[in-house]
Amino acid sequence: MTAMAPPVFLTGFMGVGKSKVGLILAQRLGRFFFDTDQMVELRAGKSISEIFADEGEAHFRRLEHQCVRETSDRSDVVVALGGGAITRPENVERVRRKGVLVCLEADIDTIFARVDRRDDRPLLAGLAPEEKRAKIERMLEERAPFYDQADIKLRTREAQTPQDTAQQLIQLLEHWHAPN
């Protein structure tokens, strides 16, 4: 990709590797990396779980949209979007107009294994394992039409390293051309 290549936005469900792959991708492309979840936490001065508990999801989504707007005005970035950012039409429209939208995917078993190891996912908080898996399946189904709007889709696997995924993505990006 050239220096004037468009910004790269990574979307996908929680646990697919957006942050890890995004950081590696940015390093390899010589770009800045932003994670909208981290940006929101810094801006709010609290964790996403605390934002959800104190102000609600709608407030979180407003902060997230501000971060999407700011990062989309740059061409020298790789941006990991929060898993639900793509469900807001204004976010989808903006990132597709300004850059390339990449959806990282994983099967339900991989996602469940990854998110079950952490307890900082407010949308899955307090759920027993079988409830958590059912909610993940439901959310994946609900978000599928949004993820389908991506310019590039790349399936990750549990055995695949983030470095391998980033390298695969670089190859896909080299062959990607923005629609005219």
C-alpha cells in the first residue's frame, strides 16, 4: 500500500482479534494505530463496563462515534472499531467513504473461547457459559448484515497467530481497489 492509501478500519465481533491484528498491521504498514474502545475509555476516564453501568450503551455509542469521526479524517491510520460500531449507519457510511472496511471473522467456538477468558465484556457480563454462548450466537446473527457491508472479509482461526492474520490482510489490501 502506498503512503496515500486510505485508512483501514477493522470491524468484527468481540474476540476476533481486531486490536491485536490492527496493532501489528499498523506497525507493518508504518501507520498509527487507534482502538476506538481505548479512545472512549481515555476520553471518559473509565472502563467501557463502567460507562455502560453509569451512563448506558447510548452514551458509549455517542463517544464511539466521535472517535470514528476523528480517526476517519486521517489517511495514516489503522483503526480497530468496537464490535458494535458498525451497527450505526453513520459509522458505516463514514468509514466506507473514507477508507477500506475490513471484517475479521471467527467461528463461534473461537469467539466463545476468547471472550470466555475475559470478564470485561459488558454485553456478556453476569451470564453463565451457556447463556453467554447463546447471546454471542444471537448477536452474531443480528450483526451479520452490518458485517456483510465490509469491503474485505477475513476469517481468523484459533491456531492462526495475529501476525499471520496481519500478513494475510496486507496481501488482501494490496489487491483491493476502492470502488469508483
